Amino acid sequence: MHRGTGVGLAYDRGVPSTSAPPPATRGERKERTRRAILDAALRLCEDSSLVALSLRAVAKEVGIVPTAFYRHFTSIEDLGLELVDESFESLRAMLKEVRQAGATSLTEMIDGSVRILVEHVHAQREHFMFIARERGAGPLPVREAIRHEIELCERELAADLRRIPGMDPWSPEDVQVLSNLIVMAMVSTVESVLLAAPGSVAERRIAERARTQLRMVLVGALQWESRD
Amino acid sequence: MHRGTGVGLAYDRGVPSTSAPPPATRGERKERTRRAILDAALRLCEDSSLVALSLRAVAKEVGIVPTAFYRHFTSIEDLGLELVDESFESLRAMLKEVRQAGATSLTEMIDGSVRILVEHVHAQREHFMFIARERGAGPLPVREAIRHEIELCERELAADLRRIPGMDPWSPEDVQVLSNLIVMAMVSTVESVLLAAPGSVAERRIAERARTQLRMVLVGALQWESRD
DNA sequence: AAGTTCAGTGAACGTTCGTACACTCAAACT
DNA sequence: AGTTTGAGTGTACGAACGTTCACTGAACTT
């Protein structure tokens, strides 16, 4: 029984047109299926890992035949690299938001950053989960892509840190080291938040812990350097 | 062609007895195979992950038939939990060594700790690699076991921190938060060291970075608290 | 010496996997 | 109107998977 268009066909059944517009152009249909594949992979990665994810399982989740997968990606690894790009695109949006928050004090900046971070982990839970998973266990090219992106974040943060009053006397190397520390602390905070139930007390304690740690590092380190 | 004892038989071939003593008792033979399985799994995990590791691949690596695996472990996950125990046993030995180093100053303590850490990552490379991998991507029980062990390390470190002169006025909660920060920084340091070539400049820079970070956190945080 | 135990064997099972191939048929193009 | 294109289909294949089962034979127990 030939049904024609996989994902797309879902829109051809049931109520005629009120629930969702039937995709018109061929490009639209393709993009829709591509998205469905990416979403399905992201969903299936919640409790597995790319390296244990089968092309067939993704296809089944999407509702297409396995071979149709190849129309969009050459392999699971290829799909993974796309998900990395996508995840960090959303993460960059978050960092931009953090920067635009325009805090007047260090405490304000820290509180705002942590708040935005936790919010984004909820909003983009699947993306963060994917990155946290594949960062250490994904296919080598995926791991490298993630490491590269995090390194970029580290450098961007370092540039931001240099603009903080009181950081002027720091050497670029030390700022970079500080940035690395902060990024790693935030990575581990994200991992903790992902484990906690959204809105739970556990989560609030994790956020509070992150704020305290940032204060320890920033306020503390600022004084430490000025002591020398 | 029946060969009898898998791994054990390897010792029955070649030069009679000079290279390795043929295992005598049945318990010895079993233990030897068990070790071989654990080692093989550890080796195969260097570039995969437990969730993508097949019982058959392990058996082949060991040189036994797949079904013989069940004489030692009920599943790959079971094997994984054993590896977690084993890994943290060696890590605990390291922490003990760090504590016994008996440093007189904070700088001395930091330098000694980082040195011992890097040494142990080399000596137990496969174990650390395994933990770093499975920490985020292993089967759920394995992830939980690792998380629990790291939490224990965190608490032990917190107890040690409280003994540092100058930490007396700190609340137990803040010490715990500080400990979490340090442990997470060390976890990420280990991950970096695992990526660097042993003895390379990159590795020395990572060690130097870890020292600087510990100094920032410890010296800095000590002053921060006393300021309030 | 006879009997028991059990780590390791080997064949066989039902699944699932990635991938090759020939196909269809509506949208897009000429 | 006729042709081309290409996303999705259906079948088929060999390989690898976890697990079952009855087995063997050296190490042990009695």
C-alpha cells in the first residue's frame, strides 16, 4: 500500500485543512521531513546516544521507510553534526541575551546569567541534553565539533571578562584560564539542571549553587589578582 | 575443534612455562578470564561507549565464545557497574595519596595534587577514559553509580577543605559548594588531559591551567569570604 | 576410582541492523 | 501536454546482535 509522502501525508488525513496547512511545494515537504528526522533523533537521544542510535529507529520514529533517510543525511554521524550546529546556534542566542541583559553590578550580572541559563535549559532541553551526552561519548567528529564550539564560547567569554572593571591588570592568559573555569562550571551546572525536575527545589538549589560559585570565582579572583 | 579453556589455554601453548605460569586452580582460571573480560571491555570502550558495546565484540576480543560471557556477568550493564567500582577504587587510592602528601602551604598542596592527578590519569588512563565516557552517556544505572561516587568525592573534599586554616568561618553549605566547584574543575581537567598526548606541551599547559584555577578558587575564595 | 561441578563450546533461533536496488507518482520544468 | 526530477516506497541481502540449549572435559570432591 503506497502512501506517497511519509511525514507529509499526515497532513492529508483527518480534518481537511483547519489543523495544519498541507505543504505545497516540494522543497517545503522535504524540509518538513528533514526537521522531523532531526527532532526524532533528538528525542531518541534523550536516553541513548548517537553511537547507539540506529538509522532504522529514527526512520520508524519519523514514520518513513529506512532508505528514505538517505535523501536527507548520508549517515547518523552526519545528522549528529547538524544537531551540533543547531544546538549551538540556540546556545549562542542565549549568550547574546545574557550580554544584552546589561547588568550594572557584578551580582546583577551573575544572577541574570544564571537565570537565563536555567530558562534556556528548559526551553531547549533536548538540545542541551544532546550536547551533554555527545560531548564525551559521541562519534569522534561530533565530539570534536562540540569541543570546538565550547572553545569558542570560552574565548568569547574571555573577551567579555576583559571588559569588567578590575580585570585590566590581568594577563590575557589568566583571563583565558578564568574563562575556562567559568565555562566548565556552567557546563556542569547545565548537566545538573538537566537531572533535576524543572521547577523543583533541587533545581533552585542548583541555580543558587551556580550563583555562589560564580561569585566565589569572580569576586574572589578579582581580589586575588589585585593582591599580587 | 574444542580447545577447552579460552583465555586460560593461551598459556598452554608456546614455550612450556617460562613466559607465564599455567594457571593451576579452577578459581584462578575463572578470575583470569574475568579480568580479561574487564580489560577487553575497558579497551573497547576507548572509542565507543558501553551502550554501543556488544557482548559478542567483548567475547571476540577476549577470545572466548559469546555465551561464555554469561559465566561471569549477566549483562554488559552488569560489567559496567563492576568497572565503575574498579575505577573509583583506583581513584580513591589517588586521593589518599594526595592527602598523605602532607603539604605545608596551599601552593604546595595545589601543585602536589595536580601532579598526582596527572600521573594517575596516565597510569589509569583506561579507567579515567571509561568514567569520563560513561558519566554522561552510559546506561542509567552506570551513570547513577558514577554520579554517586563523584558526590562522595565531593563530600570528602569538603571535609578536607574545612581543615584548611582560614576556612573556619565558612558555612558547611558554602564549603560544599566550593568543593563541588573544585571537583567539577578537576573532572574537566581530567577530560582535557585525556585528550592531550602524554608528556606533551599541551598537557603541561593543562596542568598549569589547573594549578592556576585552583589557586584562583582557593586563595580567591578564602579572601572573598573573609571580606563579608 | 567414581562422581560432581562448571567454565567454556558450538550450533541454532529470531531480531535488528545498514545498505542496494528497482519502483512510483506528484510536483516542477519545458 | 509531455518530460524530468526526486522524496518516499517495498523487497531483499548478508552481517551482527542477544539468548537458548545440549554438550564436553579438566579440575574438584568424595
